[in-house]
Amino acid sequence: MADFDPPTDLLELKRAFNVIDARCEEISATLPSNVAVLEGKAEFDVERQAELVEARSDRLRLVEEINRHPWWSAVDDRHAAWRALHQAAQS
């Protein structure tokens, strides 16, 4: 994957995506299941659900920015480039 050197701005976008993706998982883990809400065993948390909607919206915006980045038009193997981006963002 040494052939692919993602630009700094794309790395920053991917790292921001990773953060907001983890935030979505964190929020989701705190929400009661829909089944529990329907069975009356838990209450629907409107505020927490709104946080999740906002976080998911931010995540979608970031993935769109990542995928529209001009760097992708210069790579010949998008899958390998995506793996290189993912790996670089983890370090």
C-alpha cells in the first residue's frame, strides 16, 4: 500500500469520520431497544435519539466529503487506496 499516499486533508476527514462513527455507536448503545419501548419496559429517549440523528447526519456528510475528494480520481485501484486511507487514518 506504499503506492497510495492519501493527502492530509483526506486523512483528517477520515479521522473525523472515525470519531463520529464511534460516537454513533456510543449513543446507540445507550438507547433502549425498540422492542423494550414497545413492550413498555423502557421509555423512548427523545433527546438521546436527537443526538443520534445529528451524529448520523454528521457521519453521512463526512462520508460524502471523503468520497467526493479529488484524490480518488487519481488512483487506479480504489479498493487498495481505500484500505491505505483506512490504515493511515488509524495511525
